[in-house]
Amino acid sequence: MPTLPPTSLQLTSRITPDGELELALLEAPVPRPGPDEVLIRIEGTPINPSDIGNLFGPADLATLRATGTPQCPALSARIPAAAMKGVAGRVGQAMPVGNEGAGTVVAAGEAPAAQALIGRLVAALAGGMYAQYRCVKAAEVLPLPEGTAAADAASCFVNPLTALGMVETMRREGHKALVHTAAASNLGQMLNRICIADGIGLVNIVRKPGQLELLRSQGAARVCVSSAPEFASDLAAACAATGATLAFDAVGGGTLASQILAAMETALNRGATEYSRYGSPVHKQVYLYGALDTAPTEIRRNFGMAWGVGGWLLFPFLQRIGPQAANVLKRRVASELNTTFASHYSRVVSLAQALDPEVVASYTARATGEKFLIDPSR
């Protein structure tokens, strides 16, 4: 076993009782693995939208300011008074952040399953991954094939399992095709590759013509541009062609969810043989799984009565389907890591750089194609 340093760095997010967000790198003892645990030296951990939510909460980023030193960087921002009630459960806690990541197992407990992982590159969905070291149960890590790079393995849980979870939800709820918004994202590109491979109809919604060309170059059959004048008619035609009655919306705010339901209803009514003032009896469902637009969700009820809008998150979904079904999805990710589930990063930063205000401004913009990776070993 290599000699381990006595302490290491952990990025934490804390909200004070008087409404101040504090982000800091804290020095803590390097954890020692229990009997069935492994110690991972983290070498890659992505900044996902869900991580941004955990890092900054409802803070007003216009008030963000550097409060530390170059050797020990820290950031601070104000939480609006009206938002404090919603974060009451985390006030005063230095909360570790970072949902997923990958690295090398450098120590393990005495259990044979843990010992067998020493020296292996593994990925974990364990929380607290914005750190130099992380202890995880051996049964909860995903060993990667020899020769896999940490950067390739770092994002093998959240986006891949979310994309697979969308398809699995479609199957379990009796739908046959999907609509997906913000479809040019890393996740959207993965979902497009899954649907092509599995023969599933997919309607991709993007904001800009350039994103349309990106997806078409990757084989997407149906891409609709939400800013185009013909968006409503294009979306209805795509829903009719695919039979899509289920959508996953990363935008959340505004009227997009309502527009999708209306397009589905229009598509269903094209094949109707008789009129019903209650609309099509076929259920149409939109799941909101993101909040790229933080405005209220507006529902304009012009799509009959058989519809639903709800929330969808990866972790509750994995709990619902159980470990056996979840492991089937994880094995697929591991076997297609460099193809279907390949991730691409626009920038790699250290833990300290992740607290640089200019870097923060870049990754909190959540621009399509701008995905950041933290390498805590830097």
C-alpha cells in the first residue's frame, strides 16, 4: 500500500444562518477504509448541473466574491432572504459536494472484495467527490476495464444512467418514443446514441440551428429548433412520426412543457376517428428533470384531459427499480464507456481553480458543449 498523506483537501459548501453562502477547500484527515471499503484517489470528477445546484443553492451569483487567498481559495455570495426557508435543512453544515467521479483504489479494508480492487481504476456515485480522496463501499464502485482513462470514467454515472433511465421509464410506463429538450447537451447526445442503437423513436429539441446540425451529424432523425417560427408544426409532425407520448424536459421554466403536450395532442388527433371534447384518451406525460430556465412552469391547457407533468430524478428512479435492475444499466455503461457514453470536456481544472470567480462564471453559464472536469490530483 502506498504511503498516504495525513491530510487532504475537500471542497465544501456552507450556508450560514445569516444567509451567506461559503465555498471553501477544507483540509481534513485522509479517511481510512473500513473492512468492506476502498479508498479512492480521485483523478476526475465532472461539474454536472446537479452539482452546481448543490454548490451554490439559491445564491445570487451576482454577489459572488473571492474571500480566500491564492493558497486557500474561498468564495462567498448572498442567499436571498426569501430563499432561506428552502435551505433551512443545510444551514450551518459544511456540505461535501460532487456527485460522481473516478480514480485509483490506493487502500482497502480486509474484505476480499475490497482487497481485489487495490490498484484498479474505479468510478463511484458516492457524493463528496470534489476531494483528493474518498472512501466508498467496495460493492458500490464500478471497476473499469484496464487502460481506461480517469477522464473517460469520471462521468459514467449521472449522465449515462439518466439517459438509460429515461429509456427504461419509457418502457416501464408503456410509451414507445421520447421527446427530449436541451438535446445537444452531453446527456442529450448520449440519449440520441442509445435510441439509435435500440431502435427507439426520439424527438430532439434544441435552441439553435447550429445544435440541429450537430445532432444530425450524429445520426439524429428528428430535431426541432425551439426558436424557429415553425417549431410548433415541426414538433407536432415529429410526434406524429414517432408516436412519442413521453417527454423529459431539462428546461423546466416557461411554456416548453405545455408546447410539447400540445404537439403530442395534435399528433394523436390526426389519427382520431371521432371527436371528443375531452381530447385524446391516450396519456401524455412530461417529466421535468432540470431547471435551465428558473422561471415558473406555465401550463396552457389546450391538450385534452389525459396528461401529466411531474418531476423526475435519477436517484429516486434507481431506488424504485432496485439494485439488480440498476446493475444491468451500470454494466451497459461500463461496456460502452468510450462509444455510447463518451463524455467530452471543454476544460479541466483543479479544486482550487473551481473556486476562481472567472471559472465559476464559465461553468455556471451551463452553455451547451461547455462541460468542466475537476482533477483533484492537480
